[in-house]
Amino acid sequence: MFSKEDSRKLREEFWIAFGKSFPNKWILYKTKIKGLSFKFHYDLRMAMVSIDVDTDFEQRIKVWDKLVALKPILLEEYLQEAIYEDFFLLENKKEISRIYVELKNVSIHNKNTWRETMEFLNQSMLQFEIFFDEYKDILDS
């Protein structure tokens, strides 16, 4: 069992190590498309990279419909294991739409899973970025 402080230190240590191991400049934190963002997540059970559509309902539907139209391309050419969820409920009870890939059975508290997780996060984000770069004009129209 880890204290909150121990957990915070491990999380900080992981993200610092990730940044040093994969010093890529992630271009997609600011997509310039209203409500569309890219996220990393790593907790006690899994790691995830996602495209979140989190904006007013009308804009969310507009962007989401375009992502759904591109689904066959994303799944065939970039991330075959991507999961589309039109209605994803966040912990704060806010509803968003999300496309994500996840790596299960890893834990930020278990350093033995860190290398596998870092490689998963890096590769998944690169694939999302390549996909986004190729189709951003469609998503932004």
C-alpha cells in the first residue's frame, strides 16, 4: 500500500522518466479544433491514450460525426485496437465522446510495467498524431 505522497512521487518519477526516454514534442496537445484534445492516462490498472471530444453538444456531434466517418481508416491503417465511445462518462459525471487505446494489467505503482507502458504510450500517441495530421483538414472543416 502506498501513501498519497508515495503515489504522487511515483507518478512524478514515471512522467519524468517517460519524458527523458521519449523526448518527442507532442504536437497534439493543442489541436486548434474546438473541443478536440489528446490525452495520456496511467493509473493503478491500465494506461490509455485518447482523442477526447469535450465541448458543447452541437460542436461535439459535428466533430464526432467526422471521426466516425474516418473510423475504418483509423482502424485499418493506424490503430486496429482503437475503441470508439460516443458517450463516455468522466469521473466528474461530464459526458464526452472518446476514441482510445488501452494497455491493461499495468500499474503506475509497479516499476516493472513502466517500460512496456512507456512504449505503448509513445507508439499509440505517434499513431494518433500521424492519423490526425493526415485528416485534420477534414476534422476542422
